[in-house]
Amino acid sequence: MKSLLALSLSALISLSAVAAETKAPAKPDPAKGQEKAQVCVACHTADGSRGLAANPILQGQHAEYLVKQLTEFKAGKRANPIMSGMAAALTDGDMKDIAAFYNGKKAVEGAAKNKDLVMLGEKIYRGGIMAKQVPACAGCHSPTGAGIPAQYPRLGGQHGDYTEAQLVAFRSGARANSAQMSAIAARMSDTEIKAVSDYMAGLR
């Protein structure tokens, strides 16, 4: 009888341990993310909106994409000395909280600046460049530039200068954390990159 009780007690303890291990991870907390994002303010402004064009707008960006980028900065898969240093101190939970904070903000609207290239930019974004096997950007990033959560980032309203710099980096190999984008950018000229980057800034 005592042996049976001991076995039952042992089984209950084991089940409790398994339940504790399989407990659902904590839900991302935007309020905590706002506190943790104070170090981001200098480059991305208080809410991730329209700061310097050299830095990306984070407001309204998909949380999954932001977590992926922070993770890859920390791991060295995406090279940037400033962001690598910032991400190094973040835990997975910190990244998710910060991403939830920025994702919870309403995406900002921007505008194209180069009227001479806007038609070329629209043509590339919506139809690609068939002769170079460059696919339409809208196929992955949506017709409005809203992107697809967990897969493709929001590009509509992003600084044209920032997007241009990233495409150039993909083309040169300086940014190597997306084989798909590296292959696409490799087939594009400076003018084509500039045109589509500027066009996307005005998407909404």
C-alpha cells in the first residue's frame, strides 16, 4: 500500500514538473517594451516615428520582423556595430516586448519626393522588371506596402533614403540576412533602386 502511494505521489510530482516546463511563455508586454525602448529614442524617436532618414521608422512595423532583426543583430547575422551593441544586452523577452511596443503604434504616412522617378518606381513595385527577372515588390509586401506579418516587413511610409541604403547593402553583400533580397537587389541598377525606394515612401 505504501509503495502504491509512493508511486502515485512520484507520478504527481512528475506531472507537475512537466506542466511547469510546458507552461506558455509570457505574452509580450508593450508597456514594458516602452520602458526598455528608452535606449532606442536617440535614433528612432520616442515612438519610432519619423526621425532621421538614415534610421528606419519602427512605428507600425510587424513585431515578428522586429524580433527577427534584433535577434540577427545580436547573433551577428546582420552586421551593424551600433545595433549589434544595442541588441547584445537584450533577452528574447526584451526583444518581444520592444517589438510589441512599436507594433502597437499606428503606422505613419510618408510621401515620395522624386517626381521624375515616381512612375518608374510604381512600375517596379507593382510589376517588377521582367527583363531582369526582378519580381513585383507588391507580391510579398502587399499593394499598399503593409507587408505580411511574420513573413515580410511593412515598407509603405518607410524613409526612401533608408530603403535605398538597405537595397544597396543587399546588392553589395554588406547586408546578408536575406538571400531572397540579395538576389533581387543584385539585378537592379542604382536608378531602379532609388525609384522604387522613393515610391514606397508614399505608399499607404
